[in-house]
Amino acid sequence: MRRRPARRYHRVMITEPRPPLLRRLPAGVWVAAFWTAIVLFRFFTRVDELRHLLEYQGNTEDMPLVVTAVVTTLVAFLLVRLPLAAVAAGLAGGVFALGMWTQPATAPVQFLIAEGVVAYCAATRSRLVSTLAAGMPLAVLAGLFLWGTVNGQPVNPYAYLGLAATVLIAWLIGNTVHQSRTHAEALRGRAAEQAVTAERLRIARELHDMVAHNIGIIAIQAGMGSRVMDTQPAETRNALDAIEATSRETLAGLRRMLGALRQGEGEAAPLEVAPGLDELDRLVERTAGAGVRVALTRRGAARPVPAEVDLAAYRIVQEAVTNVVKHSGTRDCHVTVEYGAERLAVTVVDLGAGTAAHTPGTGYGLAGMRERVALLHGEFSAGPRHEGGFRVAALLPIPAAPAAPAVPAAPAVPAAPAVPAAPAASETAALEVGP
């Protein structure tokens, strides 16, 4: 019995670029280097520097400087990984400096460092961790107050209350920052979800408008070809040619769309020209091949319109004509495109009897057309006509055409003999295309 060769699987590892060396060093290293440089400088500038640094009741440059250096270095090392330990380090430095009567500001400075860590915990950590961080300095203040009261030491309750108030203020500031970040993240998440939903709807509309029309044409051509296969071979061949051309066009459109969706971030999407009103003549020809004559009328001075308006107008006509082919039961349809000063009017009218499915408000086609118009802040209406048939109308706002630059007046010339004027051409151009 022949054994199958073992399959080999290739493991794909995604590696992220490492940050620079200086950024990989923890903050405690930089704080320690700063204090080390200061101490070394003092060794070269002051006699007997080591004795001064160990003098508990010295000036600001003696033991108080050492306490501040040790506390800030420990806090910088522990802040990110062990924030509660960083609070404990600041409190320990404050308790150690309580006996420095010559420098009474040393202990409050260490206590303020611990309060800064409390604010950091409230801003970046969970509610439990931030509550514990705020409770630690409050517990130390309560213990010091009780110890002083029991041992007959002079204690100022207002000073302890003031320090406790600063702890609460630090926690409130950090908690406010935490809530602001949470709210901002929620807004960003909601905006991302809305963007994804809008993109899904856009892709769904494009797929529906492109595939539904072409598949409907293919189905009609296939049905017509099967009915006349034995009696009219030439018509069958024409139907098959139309099916081939339409299917190739559909596949090409799907391939372009899927190619754009598969593009990675930072890669250039394939360039393609989105369909617009210039493609209406081809749409009319394809619809005529399906057995529906489309009369296309253009009114007003045609001018370039924004790409989103151009695409929406084409898709509305395409979907409305598709509904005529599939549901109306008529062989005639009238499409009107009118260029106004501030809006583009698109109307599709048929004289068919319609079916149950050809009613307003049902199906994805009318919903997709209504969404397209709503996104452009236009007006949309669709429904049966009193005299029979169905009517789809859309008004899409477009920017006004830019005014032509003023031309300086030419110098006066002698008047020429009067020439009879030619009759003026009509400003309304109509084009009817049919089989």
C-alpha cells in the first residue's frame, strides 16, 4: 500500500519592528542616570561629599537629596508594572523624612510623589487598583495621626485633613482622565462600527445593482433562446452571444470589486472608471437585447457632475430598468435625465401592468435606490401611476456650474451689413434609442 507523502505546513510569523534601543530602556534607568550624574558632579565640586550625603539633619543637598533620588528612581522603575509598590515607595520616603526638622518640606514632597502615582493609577488602572492606591496614603495619614495623638506629639488635624483632601483630588483627577479615555474609545469604536456598516451597505448596493441587472438580462435571453431554438437558430445564436457578453462584463466587474477589497493597507487599489451617465447608451442597448425598448431623453445643458452623483444616477436608472424588464410585463420604457441649475432629475416610466413584486417599498432594489438618494440629500419617489404603469423619480442636488470668466470688451469696429439670423436651435436635446 502506497503511503501518501506527509504534508508540510509553513508557519507564517508576523514580526513587528523593534523600537530603538533608547526607547527600550525603562524610565527608571534614565532617572537613575540623572541622579548619578548629579552626585558625581558634587563629588568633584564639594569636599567630603559622602559624609554630607549621609547627614540626616543636613541641608537640602545632603540626605534630603538622597531620599528624593531614591524615591523617584524606585517610582520610575515600579510605576508601570507595580503601581501599588510605587505608591508604597513614595510613602516610605515620606515617613523616613518626617524626622528631618531642618528640612521640613522633604516629607511633603515624597507624599506628593505618592499622590502623583495615585492619580496615575486612577487614570490607567482598574477601579480596584486605583481604590487601593488611594487608600494607602489615607491609611498612612490616619496611622500617623493616631500615633501622634497616643504619644502626645503635637498634631494639627487641619494639616492631615488637607493632605487627605489632596489625595482625593489626585484620585478624582485621574478618574476623570480614565472616564474621558473610556468615552473616547467608545466613540471611536462606535464610529468604526458605523463605518464598517456603511461600507457593507455600499458594497451590497454595488453588488445588487451590478449583478441583479446583468443576471436578469441573462435569464431573459436564455429563456428567449430556448423558446426559439428550433424555429429561429439565428435568434438563438444572438441570445447566446448576448449572454456571453453580459456574463463576461459581470465577471469583470466582480473581479474588479473583489480585487479592490483584497488590497492590503498601503497598497494601491486597481484603477477603474465607475459607471456614470455616459454609460446609459450601452445600458439601453443591453436592455433592448432583452426585449424592452428604452427611450432615452436628455434635457438641459449636460455638464460634468460629482462622481458620487454620476454613479448614483446611473445605478438608479439601471435598477429601475431592471425592474421594468423583470416585473412590468411591457416592452416600452422611457428614461429622462434632466440637468437643472442646482439638481439632476432622473425619471424612469413604464406602461406595464406590473406584478405583486413591482410595488413600492418592497425588495432591495427600491431600498437601495432610496438609500443612494438619501446619502446625497436628495428626493426619491417610486410608485404606480394613475394612468397605469410605474414611475421612479429621483432629484439629486449638484453644485452650480462655475461662472465663465469675464471677457474684456473688444474695441469698437464699423458695423457690418445686417445678415438674416438663422433659426435658433432648441436647447433641449432628446435621444431615443431602441431596437
